Amino acid sequence: MNIKEVFFYIKKNFNNDIKLKNISDNFYSSKYHFSREFKRIKKFTIKEYISTLKIDKSIGLILKKRNSILYAQLKSGFLSAGSFSNLFKKYTGLSPKQYQEKYLNSFRVIKNFEETKECFEIEHNSEKMKRNRGSCEVEIIFPKTYREYIVFVGLFIRPIPNHKPIVGKALLNKRTCKLKNIPDGKYYLLSCAIKKSNNPLDYFKFDKALRGMVEESINFPSMEEKKFKIVLREAEEDDPPIVFNVSQLLVEKILKKNSNSEEKKI
């Protein structure tokens, strides 16, 4: 299976309510064999990939032209408002309405954060902190000419960024970090970087984001300290879109950190 050709075909035709059988027929394969091979290669299902493409399209429609939620829903291929809203929230972390209403205020919070000159990192953990959990060190490597990015790095259940990471960090003015409090399990280490910009869309529609990952899954617990390097690059044809709203997750952590700081002053 030439996976790049498969991705190109899906992206070209997914607006036409494409079905698995349409895709498998185009590549002269049974849909069952095709589906198994796709998941074996990419580690996520073709159904999940297509639905992620649809949500990615809806994000652009919601933000770029301030369209109605209904318009974005229908144009991205969802007939049911409930199905669209539920999947949108599952993949991005916010409802469509929240996404539309919050992104400009969230953009202002991020721009204030970017003014920090020193090295800075903000941590996210999906679970409560526990002792004796796993950890790993991560180094982010940029293309030579790239500067001034916010970097997001995290461990995900699947190698497609349409869900909240188990643990993660946002980095400003630094390229290394240590992920801690990692529960036992199998994960995928993914990273993306957003260039500092005055366009709010660049922080919430991630087409221009650099990205990279460790290709093989990572297992915890481990007998030794794990160290990884992630080489960032521009998006390629067979990359799934980044739809989980890492920028909003960062904003929530910043606001919580600021709130805790204010409480300590009182």
C-alpha cells in the first residue's frame, strides 16, 4: 500500500461523502483488507482519519469567516448537529460554539505569554500526580532557519493529534524538557511548533505548524530513563491534521497559574 497515494486520494475526495468501499475499490482491494493494512501502517483507523479531516475543515469554517455553526457542520459533511458537536468536542476539547467564542480572547492570552523573555515551560497532566511514575527527556530540533516558536510536546494514546495528551508541556524560548508523572501504558510522542504571529488563525488552525514525532510507540514503565529527539518539519501529505486545541489547553494552564499566583499574594 502506497500510503501517500491513499492520503492524497482521501483528501481530494472526502468532501464527496467518501466511503471506505470507494477508497478500497480505487486501490483494487477489499475494504476489510484495506482497512487492516491502513491501521497496521498508521496505527489509527481510516474512519478516524476521515472524521478528523472533517473536523479540521469545520475549524477553518468556524474561524476564518465567522460562519454559523450550522453552516460549518453541513459544509464539513455532518448531517446531524448532535453528532457534529459531540465529535468536535471529543477531538478538539471544546464545543463548536466555545471554539468560536473563545479563540480571540485566548489569542490575547497567548500573545502576552509570548512576551516572556526567559525560558519558560507550562506542564499538563491528565491524571493526579503520583510518586514513582515514569519520565522521559525530550529534545526538540528545528530546521536551521526557524526561530521564535511556541513548542508543544506530549504523549498521546494514538499517533493522531485529535485527543488530549496524557502528559505534555508547552515551551517558550527553550528546546528541551522532561515529561514526568507518566502512567504505565503505550504512547506516542508527538510535537508541534507554532510560529509567533499576529494572525489568531495561526494559533487555532494548525496547517502552518511544524510537526514531528517518534515513529515507534513508547512503553512505560521502563527500567531506564528514556531520552528522545524530535526533528520538526513542515507538514507532509500523509500527516493527519492537528485538531486537538493545544493552544486552548495552554491558555487554561496560564490562567490557572496566574490565578494561583494572585491567591498567594492575598
